[in-house]
Amino acid sequence: MQIYFYKVTNSMSGKTVKNTITGHTITKPDPVDEEVPFDGGVMITETDRYGIITYANKKFRDMTGYTKEELIGSPHNINRHPDMPKEAFRQMWETIKRGEYWEGYVKNMRKDGRYYLVIVWIKPKFDKEGKIVGYIAGRKIPDRQKMNEALELYKKLKAEEEAKGLSAS
């Protein structure tokens, strides 16, 4: 089994991620306060157990603006919006690493810096021995009221993180 490591570093215009397959470094954009509405369908991605993208369907590629070559081999946080608190993803990882289903409202960032809002579900993938080998995630149009409630909570959590000196990755 191959173990992937990726490095997220600061750069002048944002954070960078390194694709584990191509070796290319991708600089995440600065956020643009403009929503790109998700028009429906289902965006699907699959990752290995470390969060490295192994599959991204066309809907996901179209919405994020990244190519298949940029996505496959990159850490899934390539599309994490800096408004998202670390706590939301800490809870997500704790849940899925236990082999459980997770669902939540997420603000993601596209390659051009604009954002989109989705409800995300993540299920672990298991091998024949019952060990987690990866994760599959789908995204759908969120209920707007519940999404707005989540965004308000995220603002509070993010402010608490910043007050403690934590930064988003």
C-alpha cells in the first residue's frame, strides 16, 4: 500500500497544494465573495484514506473549475474555503475514520476563488477485511435556510479559532 503525503504551504496569493501523482504545485486562489449557484445533479469524489482524490466526476470538475489532472492526486482540501472552520472538518474526520456516515453543510471554493454551497455526505469504503480504504463523497443542493444557519455557526467557530490563533488550511 502506498502512503501519500502532501504539503500545504503559504504563498503570496494563498496556500499551495502539491499533487502526489504529477508533482505539480497548485496555488489556491484568494477568495472572491461571489456565489456560483450549484444547479443540481450530484458531484461525486472518491479519496484514499488520507484524503487524496482518486476520482472526481465531471459535475465536480465543472463546478470547481479544476481539471481531472489537477484533481486526481491532490488533497481534497484543494477546494476548502477559508471561511470554513477547522472544527467542522475535525468532526468530519473523527466520524468517517470510525467508519461512520457523515453529512454536513459546506462552503467550498472554486479554482477562480468564487464559492459554492452544498450539503455533503461522506461514506467510508471498506476492503474485504472491513478496513477503511478510502471515502466516497457526494454533494447536492442544500436547503437554503439550513445552509444559512450553518454559515452563521461557521462564522462564530471561525472567529473563535482566529481568537485562539488557529488558521485554516
